[in-house]
Amino acid sequence: MTTYRLRTPVEATLQDQAFWLQDTHSSAPSFEPLTERITADVAIVGGGLTGLWTAIRLRQTHPELSVVVLEASTCGSGASGRNGGQVHSWFERLDQLSAVVGDEEALRLARASAEAIDELRQLQEDRELDLGLRLDGWVWTASSRAQEGAWDEALARGAEVGEDSYSRLSASDLAARVGPSASYVGVVEERGGSLHPGRMMRSLARWADRLGVVIHEHTPVRSITDGARARLVTDRATVDADRVLVATNIWASSIPELRKRMFVVDSEVVATAPIPDRLDALGWRGGEAICDAQQQVLYYQRTSDGRVVFGRGSGRTLFRDRVTAAFNRRPEGAPLAVAELARVYPQLADAPIEYSWTGGIDCVPSHIPQIGRLRGARSVFYAYGWNGTALAQIPACSRIIAAMLAGDDDEWGRSRLIDQPDPATLPPEPIRWIGANVVRWAVVRKNRAEIRNRRPGWFVRALIRFMPSTSEH
């Protein structure tokens, strides 16, 4: 029998949590820590989007199964509650999906993600979930010549399969929707938009609880021992389960087999004070989710109370993926995000900043999530590698994960996302860390040149080829 040791996530203090989580702190449901030995058909490690959506799908399709979720902190306290709240389909990555699962399933998965957006809308209309969902469009923009046409491949692939998911936007079109800014051309996916991740995670946990999912917060899992029935050890109790899902986002790197296929980066996010009158004066009144096309992607939205939430990918990595409290909030990162906000919206350069936080991103070279069973294991499964694009993708893929855990022989259970053959691996330390920092140095300089419409030097361009691009929406 193999025992997998898990690192304990670093719990954030209230002031280091994302605006979304602080905004909903007083209304958060509370679930007691596990203090006694229990058994379950399925045990899920991680109470984020992957864990809760999978638990919900299992209870919807197999109500006879007992499902327990073990969360080290509080549900949604990781990447699920720390992102930019951007909702869009997988048609953006149709080519990357095709490279992993083939053209036919890639199209099915992209359509499933679009259907997931419809599902979110319906759940909000039925008051099953409180999401703060505003489907006013997902806007993909360029603010320099190097970023122009980043969407051309997505438009071309969509046209080939009869899916015209995007409409082109001129500078005047953009200004009419989100105010005049540095972005002067782009496309929009009208079905997309933005939501409030804090409200989403709080209500998702309540929904899972109503469906009969047993949730225990403040219950870090220290180890998982595989076998005909797996055993999970926590600080004060154990769980015996027929199947276990590791759904811990960046913390999945605790397991060596997964760590060699993934890398962890962070993203820096700030939120202004409410400034609705100033945003109205700009003509930025809706709930569009907006991003740009640089490698250190920018993503932002106007919240329903008139704040601007603005994030940037930092590309920063950690030696041996040793995640510390700095992955909750990195004070030196906030000025960089503020400077980019001022570049994109000079009119808001003096907007007061009330919140700043950092979000970790679990990335894989293929940009497509990894789902499967650990090599040689009987009972331990995994799902990770969302690359910062998950709010519609996880509700779709949770059907695949649930089918895998239940052993269903249907279109979801036969997905080629499960146990992908020969996934790309990354070099060992210290080569990985040194290489990542060299490439990050080059990316920073490339972006600085390109936003000024200058061409980066040949050495910088050469180094960039070694970087897998990432985003967090």
C-alpha cells in the first residue's frame, strides 16, 4: 500500500483574504471540523470549486453514494475565492483541447462549458445559487500592436465548426461598453460575463449541504493511504473511503507524481473603493469581464457596488512549490497591479485601493486540466491544472470527474481527459526554479517593450519560447 503525504495549506488571516471573501465573511456558512472516525463511499480533499461541484454531481447522479468533503480551511478560501470572477466558455482554447482529446470531444467540451454558463444563469434565476452573475459579455482586448489578433485562432477554429462565439470590437465599441481605455481593439463573447466568487462559493457550499454532502472545514488531511478502501488521516480523526479525490489546486503538488507535471504561479489583484459615479462618467456601467492579451495577462471587472477589481499575472514561482503566507497577500505586488490599472485607465490613477491579495494558479504545460487515477493506485484520483480558467469549465468537467469516481460507462466516464497518455513533465529542482525565473525575467522585459509598441531584443525573444503561457480569469 502507498501512503501519500499532503502539505497543509497556509490559512489566510481575514485581512489577507480576497475582497470577495471578506465581503461575504459575515454570511459564510460554517461546517464543523471532523473529530471522529467516519466512512464514506467518496472522500474529496478540498472544498473549492472542483471539490464542491464534483460532490454535487455525485449526489445528483448517484444519490445512493455517501460523499464527504474535507477542507483544510474554509470552503473557497483557495483559488476558488481569490480569482477575478471571469466567466467564459472553452471556445477560447479549442485548439489546445483538440491537441489533448481530439477535435470531436474538444467541441463537445467547449459546448459543455457554454451550457455550464446557461446552468449558472438558471441556478441564479431559480435562487438555488447566489452568484452575483452578470452575463454582460467577456471582452478580450489588445492595448498594443503585439497583442492584436491574439483571438484570430479561436475565431478561425470556431468558424470551422460552426460556432461563432465572438464578435469583433473596435475602439469605439469598447469605449461604449467599458469606457475609454488603453485597449483599442478586441472581441467579445456575449454569453460570458462576471460573478462574485465569494457569493458563489458560500452558496455552492450551502447547496452541497442541502444535497446531503457532508462537509468538514478546518480539517486538513495529513496523509492518504491507498488500498481496496483508502484511509485519510486528519489531525483528530480518520476517514475510510472507497474512492478519494485530491482536489486541492496548487496543493496537489504535495504528491510527487502530480508535481512533476505542474507548476505553481501567482496572480496579484487589487480592488478599489466604490467609485460608481466615476465609472458611470466613463461609460463603464455593466458587468463585463475584461482581459488583455499580454503574457502577464490583465483581467478586471466593475463590481455591482461600483468597485474595480483588477488583477495581473505575475509569473512568479516558488522553489519546490513551497507555498507560504506570501501566496495569500504580497504587499509588494499591489503597486504593480495599481500601475497597470493606471496605464489601462489613466482616469482612475488616483482611485483609492481598499483591498489587495494574491491568488495561486495550478498550471500544466498543455493548459488543459489533468484528471485521472494516481499511477498504481486502487482508490486515489486527482483533478488539477485549471490554468486559471475554471468558473464555467469546472461545472462542465465535474461531470467527468464524478463519472470517473462512480465508474460510469457513459460519454463523461469515457472522456479522453481521464488518464491522459504521457502528459508533459517538467524538469526537477533546482533546474525548474532557475529556468522559471530566467524566463520570467524575459517576460517582464518583453511586456514592458510591447506595451510601448517596441520590439523586445533577440535574447528576450529566445528565452520566451521556453515559457508555457498562463492566465487567471
